[in-house]
Amino acid sequence: MSEGQSQEQRWLLLIHQLPSKPAYFRVKIWRRLQGIGAVAVKSTVYALPANAEMQEDFEWLLKEIVAGSGEAMMCEARLVDGLSDAQVRAMFDAARDADYAEIVEEARDLADAIKTNPTSERHAEARSQLGRFRKGLAEVVTIDFFGASGRLAVEGLIAELETQLIEDKAMTKGPKKAAEPSELRGRIWVTRRDVHVDRIACSWLIRRFIDADAVIRFVAGKGYVPKEGELRFDMFEGEITHEGDRCSFEVLLARAGITDTALQAIAEVVHDIDLKDSKFSREETTGIASLIAGIAMANAGDEQRIAEGASVFDNLYRYFRSKRG
């Protein structure tokens, strides 16, 4: 079982009813809820993870609703039937991924603009926008309670933009060199629990092509302090994670110095599923995305997901090998 997965999750629920008028008051409360990171589990029921800080946020909001002639109550709950804890956490992740996606879209537009018009005026303007991206990222991170995967794409793109804006370094700075095989063997690999396509693919690559006896640990997405000898992948500030517009599988493949064309094809499939940018648009992508989503829905345990995902990637690898031949 993943570290921390056995802990029972408790939730704060804000149940409210707002007056039909004035309309601005309803919009104001909705924005307040978005600002504190709450998600709607029902039309008038919003949830937050139960802790003292979240309780204070809801208490202030409750008072504001009542002062505006609305009705509200707050309770602490443990989910027993209907929605599961995992489903509610997925709601929070989806909400934050949407926030991250907005920043990613703007960052990509800026990166394209710099490449098209690399003038000093454009660079000055871009530095200002980059500061805004950093501020927006920090604001989303504060309400990203469970470590949504979209954050990695934002951080990778912002880092790439920063490199583009340092002209002299951008001309000389290349990708990190491939690691020696011994550097990647006999290590403890660590990643975020509740694995999905990028982490499943990376785990398969590690055990299939890098170290058959690799130990992989699954930990909380936030607040994990690495131990000596561990390699973090697809994690914030990890040794192997998103770089620029490359997903963690692409980065791991390059770091391991593997040039197998079948694996490169798999990397393109994983990239498009993970980053949702249709960069490669392979015909196999939609089917693999559905298979991985089904595995995640059917299996709560990370090792189970990786085991079933390994079969998918084994077959995909054989397919691309035969296609190449």
C-alpha cells in the first residue's frame, strides 16, 4: 500500500443556499470558493480537506454568506458511501489541472512569440509576463492540496522560458548528459502515489530497460523529503521530471541514453496523453489513453496499476518493434 494511503481522509463540507438577488453576490461567493480551492461535490455543497486552516477559510465564508441574507452550515465528514475519497481527490486535481492548463497555454504562446520575434523589446516584455506566470503558479500551488500532475508541465515551461530569456546562456546550455548505467541501477526510485500514464510508463521503463530489480516507492505528492540514494521521478523538484515541454518519460529515456526507436514512439504517445497538446498526434494515442484510464479506475493500488500498465506497454513496444521491422 502506498505511503499515507491507509490514513482516513476527513473533509469539511460547506452547505449553502444563496438569495437569487443580487446577482453580484452569487458571483462574489463563487469567486471566494474558487480562491480558497474548494470544489463542488454537489450543486450547493463544497468540500475542502479537513484541517484548521481550511476550517477558518470556510468559517469566514459562512459568515459572509449569512451576512448577505443567505443560509449556510459547515460540517466535518467522513465519506461512507457514494463518492469515494479518491474520487473527491480527483475532483481537486482536475480543478487545479485546469488552472495549470491556463498558465501552460499562455506560456506556450509567449515561448512561440519569443522564437518568432527575439528582440530586446520582446524579451523585456516577456520577463514581465514571466513574473506574472510565476505569481499565478504560486497562487495555484497554495490550493493544490493533493499535488495535481499539471504543475510539472507549468514548471517545465517556465524553466524553458527563463532559459530562452538568458540569451548568452541559451546559446550554450544543452540538455543534461546521459547518465552512466551504474548511476541508475541499485537505486530506490520514488514517485507520487495515484500513478497515471507518465508514472506508469516511467516505472515500466525502469524495470524493463534500466534495472529489473528496481524498488519503486509511492509517496505523497507534497512535502516529501528525499532520503539518500533515492531518485525522484515525475515529482516536483525531482531528479528526473518534466523539462521544457518534455514529459518525465521522455526525460528519463534521454537520461538513460536509450535510443530505441520503438521506445521513442512510446514516448510520443505518453507525451500526448500526459500533456494533452497533440504534439505528435499518433493514431495509437487515443486507444492507449483509454486503456490507461481504465486501469486507473479499476485499481486503487499503485503497484496494481503499474503491473497492469506494464502489459499494455509491453504489447505496445512489441507493436512498434514489428512496425519498424
